Amino acid sequence: MRAIITASLALGALAAVGTVQAKVLHQTTRIGPTLVQYEVVLPDPYDAQRSYPTILAFGGGPQTMDVVERMVERTFREQAEKRGYIVVLPAAPDGQLFFQEGARIFPAFAQQILSTYRVEDGKLLVAGASNGGISAFYIAALYPRYFRSITAFPGFLPEPTSARVQAIAGMCIHMFVGELDELGFEMPMQQEAQAFRQQGMALTYSVERGQPHRLATLSGAGAARLFDLFDRDRHGCTRS
């Protein structure tokens, strides 16, 4: 069983040893009165004195710790360790989704990531699947100064008002959706992709052939496609 440790204890332990082997940390913290559980994937090796590209990632469905743990193993751990990324994945506080009441832990949670780790250029990459993709867009639109890119696989910006679209207009945006998406994500994503392109935003949009809502093409070995985009986003946006 993974030990549950606080963010402050984890930071102290990592600082004490300097360079450590990669691991997944199961942590808890308080944002005001709210207890937040989250996992952190560290690169291999990890040096607390170095800066790393850092991803804030949101799970889908109910956004529970079970969902977070599966997403770590299915999508993020192998590539993050290999390429030298930190990935932080919170669970929805009190079961409240991050594009609803769970958003209350921001921007404090983003600030905590930036104060705990040496984040490359002081900007996070935000990503998520399904409800997590919606959450990634939602949080980035609320607090754009913390983020350089948004990757949704799938996901879209809820209630895309002109103010929300303008807030993310300078970010690199990547949208993936299954050709056979049974939850109806393709239509709003296609409409938003067209609108984003018309406004000159930097966008990649992919309909994954033969795929349902949960995209197997972006898990396991396929997760390398996501990290290829993250690598490019560190140097400038791509379009397709």
C-alpha cells in the first residue's frame, strides 16, 4: 500500500536526498478547508534542484483516486519517467468535479505545484480525458496565466463564451475524439475546433478512427503521441 504523505513532507524528503529514482507519490494537502488527494509522477532520475516540464492532469468520469491511479499507469507514468516530466493528478475534492464546484481549489492548487517543484518556465501543461478534458479547458480558461497548453482526449471548453475563448487564445490546444464516441463529444469538439481555427488559434484536432469515447490509441505505447505534443509545446505551438 502506498503511504499517504503531505506535500510538505514529500518536498522535504526529496530535498534531503537530492537525486532520487522515479516514483509515484500519493499525497494529500489542504486548500483552505478542503482536503485534496493527488498523485505525483516524478521523472527518472529526479533532482529537486532541476526544473522540469510539468503537467497538471485530470481524470475522467467521477475523477476519483481510483481514476487517477489508472490514468497514471495507463497514460502518464512511463513517458513521464522516460522523458523527464513531472505530472500532478488531483482527485475531485469531496466528489465535486473540477469543472463544477471542485474548481474552488484553484488557483491555489496550481500555485502550490509551482512552489513545491521547479516548473520549467513557471508554466504548466494541462491535460485530461473526458470530464478531465472538460476540466482542463475550464481551469485553463479561468486561470490562463498558469498554463501554456491544453490537451483534451476527449474534451471541450464548456460554455465557450467570448471571454473564455479569449482567455485561452494564446495557448497551444490539442483535441482528440473517437470516431465512434458514444457520449456525443465529437459534435461540440468539432464545432469548437472550427471556431478556434477561425480565430487563428494554434490547434491540432484529431478524430481517432474506429475509437469509442475512451481512446485506446492514446494509452500504453500510444501515450507517446501525447508527449510528442507536450515536447513541441515547450518550444512553440503546432497546428494541424
